[in-house]
Amino acid sequence: MTSVETNAPCPACGSTELSPFHQMKGIPALSCTIWDSVEEAKSCPQGDIELSLCQTCGLLVNTAFDPNLLHYDESYKASLHHSPLFTRYATGLATDLVDRYDLHEKLVAEIGCGKGDFLKMLVDQGNNRGIGFDPSYEIDPDEAPDDRLTFVKEFYTEAHLDFAPDLVIARQLLEHVEEPLEFMKGLRRTLGDRHDTIVVFEVPNALDMLQRADLWDVIYEHPIYFTPLALKRLLRSAGFDVHRVRPAFEGLFLIIEASPGAEAPANLEPVGHLLENDVAKFAAAYTDRVQKWRHRLDEIKAQGKRAVLWGSGARGDTFLNALRIHEEIPMVVDLNPNKWGKHMAGTGQPIHSPQDLKDHPPDLVVIANEIYLQEISASLSDMGIDAEILVA
Ligand SMILES: [Zn+2]
């Protein structure tokens, strides 16, 4: 693998030895955002993805990331967090933490708590007190007030942790942090000599993404992607003692548990070379898949087939934009009624109800996420549609 000396160092370890392995140009910066008109959709903020492997710490870094393209506010809604499967997983995680760390009548803090659903679970399960930080937090008027809970509608900064939490947790946050080492060192400083504080981070599992060649899981919102090696090294470098790192939620996530340590180790061995095979396989799989799809899209066009994409989430959006798909797949369907009448970021396809397929049955249904294959295939049979189904 060629290694390029870049000006921008790895944000987790400071190394300048970053090996690029995956490029996508003009990808919508907010993959979960849909737009009211085709014009708005096509002119939405877009940026490039240049994924590189840090040869020193094993982090994957989008070296083309431009934070100015992202504007997180109350309108930003991540899509994953509503499925029953995900809720079951989160409940199990809360139970496990409360039991193993005996969190009863303690103080728990969540950084990036969203609406506070997970924090509430931690508080309920152990009769704890909870404090949540999130600029996008909104009070739910239907929710009964709970004086065990405090929400701070701001980004978490060092100024905020001047109390003594027994547990600090952040889920799906660290992959959005541009300067993760500074962030972790800041947290370490605030925790001081409270060595029995438990610190838990949950992030997407980049090793799983590489090994399964989960190509459409790369999104612009993430400036960095954590392999287990990179995650562990980051926390150690910031002065935490790591208790364990484990995959969770079908291997899609990584969870690290740590506590403030005595001091950061001075020298850690480089680990990037341990990931070179995984990175090379991912790159090869991408090239191969793109070639196959270009061929297939030409066929669809030549044969005048009607194709639709089922699912308007981030993966579908990455697929459409990475391949610059327009008239070959002119329409997207989605079960979420809030999305109907809107348009896909970047490529602009209109989003319809799946029921609309009955009037003009498609020849081909493309799905961006294989885990919905059975569900979608059943829905199509129910509507009497006999279409070929392809996984993007
Ligand atoms: Zn690094």
C-alpha cells in the first residue's frame, strides 16, 4: 500500500502517515436529510470522501472532511434509532451497565444524549440521577417531569463536568468528533483523580464495515471511523485504563469501557499494518461493485426497465450519489409517510409510498440494506408485484 505524507495529521495520534484507500466524490454532507424540491436536493451541500488508514493508530480518517458543510441542529434526525431491534439492544445495554457496575442511586452523565431515551433507561433501572448534554435536546411536552433528570441544551465542554459522575457514557458521538484526542484528554482532565468513574463509548465498528465490505456505510457525517485497535489506543493515549472493547448490536458497534488511569503510556507500537488486508479487500470490493453496477445500470437503461430504490436512508443516498444514478432509478419508495413528496439529497429522486408501485409495477427493486430483504420481498408479494430484487 502506498503511504502519503499529508499535511493534516491523524486527529487521534498525530501521525502524518496516512494511506488513502477509498474515494467518493460529491457525496451529500447530510445523508439523512431529504429536501422539498428537486432543485434544493441537487444543490444541497456536498463534499468528497477520501478515506485513509492511519498507519500508526489504525484509525480511518476522511482527509477531505470539511466541517463547514455540516450544520447539526434540531432538524437533524438520525434514522436508525426507532426500530424495535435497536430499542431492545439499548435496553439490554442499560441493564448490563447498571448490573455490572452496580449503578444504583448514583449519578450518570450522557454526552450527546439526543432526546434522553437512553439516559432515562439508566436512571429508571437503578433509580439513579442523570445529566444529559445535547444541543438538539427538545423538551417533550407529553413527558411527565422527572426531577432525577437534568438536560443541558449545549455541546458538552470541559466546563460542564465539574461534578462527580459515577458513569460517563457517549453513544454514536466520537465518530463525529474532529479532534478526538483533545476531546478525550479534556474528559480525562475533568475526571481528575476519580479513578473509579466508568467511561463508556459506543461507536460504529469500522472493522466490521471493512470486513463485510459494507460499502454504503461510509457517510460524510463521520470524519473518522474506529477500528477496535484505534479506539483502544485513543483512550489509552488520553490517560484511560481500558477494561474491555467488544463488538455489539450484531457486530455493527464497538463498546469500550474504561476508567481514568494513572498516566498515559509514553510509546505505543504502530498497529496500522494489522489492518492493511481489511482495507485492501474493502477497496477491491468497492471497485468491483461499482463496475458491476455501471454495467447493470446501462442494461436497465438499454432495456427500458422500470427500477426503483426501496429505502431513502443514508445508505440508499450514498449508493445513488456514489454512482451518480439519475434516470436509471428515477424513483425511491419508503415506508415513512414524513418522507413522501420529498427528494433524495444530491441526486433528487422523488420519494413515494410503496403503495404507489401498484399503479406502475417496477421490473426491478433495489434495496440498500440487506437486512430488510425478507420484509421488502413480503411487501411486494402482498401488493401482487413480481419484481426482481437486487441488493445495492
Ligand atoms: Zn492515528
